[in-house]
Amino acid sequence: MRIFERLDQLYDIGGGPGANRPHPSAAEDDAHRIAATWLGEAGLEVAVDRHGNLYGRAASGEEVWTGSHLDSVPRGGRYDGALGVVAAIEAVERVGAGSVVVFRGEEVGCIGSRALVASGDFLPHAFLELHVEQGPVLADAEAPLGVVTGIVGYARGELVVDGRAGHAGTTPMAGREDALVAAAAEIQRVRDAALAIPGAVATIGHVEVEPGGANVIPSRVRMSLDVRAPDAERLDALVAGVGFVPSYRVEPARFTATAPDALRDAIAERGLPSVELPSGAGHDAGILASAGVDAAMLFVRSLNGGVSHSPDELSSDEDVLLGVDVLADALARATTP
Ligand SMILES: [Zn+2]
């Protein structure tokens, strides 16, 4: 079928293993070029804005957009971003209303959608993004599709633990101030702070030990912090619980207007289970929602334990086709005055 052939075609662009279309790259450009030909074949009016984002407009109802991104992480999966684009082309062609949008550089900080919002250029009334879940929630709930309630907010910073350096052989255990031993307790404490708040996560992904000698007691440990929560209140509580001053913070985005109802109605009409979940990853839909666009996201069930950003990323053909049907149905609802 066309949608699966197109996913294969995009997947092959950067050479294997996995998807290799980082932003910026010739591979991302190639993907946009191929998508532009698909938009033309669908009878849509093709345009590129000054930020490099690609559009395909149907004759009417262009105030509702649907789409995603075509860049990938190195050795990424077949579905992340690409599925939202090929599904959007199917939906807009089928419905004959709305616009397909392909944003640049989502994986490196939503470059294209942020630039669009910051530029003050035209924004749509509503935006629908279909995306793979990239997690196990829908598979565990035995639901093929889910409606996303919002994008978690996150804060980043650093934890520093000080101790006292000394000779690893001549300093007795009793009198030591080993910064890494203290850091181990801190890591456990950070985990407990996240466990105490529903929906919160906290990760220490990078640790630096000073002075870093095999025969020297560590004098200082610097640890990266990445903490996330579904709403501002919980993010505040998490930052306070972990006890750090964020160097960077992105506010949570909520999908609270009417576009999510179009997805809910389309799902309910098919008798599918109704599952709602927050997204732990950032998406272009979150950027648009924060700018006041009536945004909504439809997640398609991820298999293989929900693995993503990996060639092992997988969704079933059946779930993909169901997702396209629901997206098209929701687009028809959202574009009907
Ligand atoms: Zn993505």
C-alpha cells in the first residue's frame, strides 16, 4: 500500500542502519523534496516558508493543519515523524480540506515550528499531529490509538556534591569525605523525589567525577539533571523536591481546546477504547499549543515495548491504517464549519 511504500522510501534515504535524516542535512532536504512531489500528486498547492517548513494546501479549509516532521535522530526509527507526514497527506487528500505541514528540525528542538511561531507569520486555527507513542502505555492498555492530553514540561540543571580528595591507599575508610559515595545517595534521593509525584520523571544521565583518578578519592561530582512533569504545579514541586536551580525550563503544554474532541469523537465512533495520556517527549504540536493554536495529538500504539529513536521502533500496519482513518475523520470534523 502507498503509505507503507512511502515509509520505506523515507527510511531508505540516509542509508542504514535505521533512519538517518538529521537536521540540517542533505537527507532531510531529500525527504522534503520527495514529500513535496507527493503533495503535488495529491493535488495540493505546494509551498515552503522562509524557515524551510513545507506545506501542501487543499483548495478549502486551510486554517486546519495536520503533519509532523521528516528529520530523524541518527539511527532512528521508521515511524517517528515520518508516519505523521504520510498520514497527513492521506488525510488531506481524502478529505479535500486542510493543509499538510512538514516542520524542520523537530528532533533538535522543534526548530521549524519555533521559528514559525517566533516570526509572527500566519498560524492555523487548529493543528492535528499523528505520531507514534514512543512508549508502552497504549500497548499495556491494549488500545491501538490514544488522545494526548498535553506535553510534559521539563527543567534541566546540575547537582554538585563536594567531598575531599585523598590517597586511595592511605586514607582509612572511617575518615573519608568521598564525593561519589555522597552522590550515590543523592541519585537515590532524586529518584524518590520523582516517585513521590504522579506522572513525574527525573533522570541523571551524565556524571563527572573529579579529579577522576583511579587511586584518588573523588573530591567533587557534577551530575546532569533532567526532570519532567505533566503540569506546571507538579514541575514546580519536582524542582523543589529535587532541590536545584534550573538552568533551562520549558513549560508544559496542554491540549485543552476543541481539536482533541474531534479525535475523541472519531475514536468513539469506531468503538475503540478511549485512552488519554500525556506525552513525555516534546513535539511540534506542543509548540503550536503554547502559541495559542487549538492543537491535538493522536498517538499510534508502539510495539517492542515502546522503543523509539531506534531501528527497533515498530507499529503494526493495522494500527497505522486505523490511525489514518481517525486522523482523516477528525480533520473532516475540524474543517467543517
Ligand atoms: Zn517525532
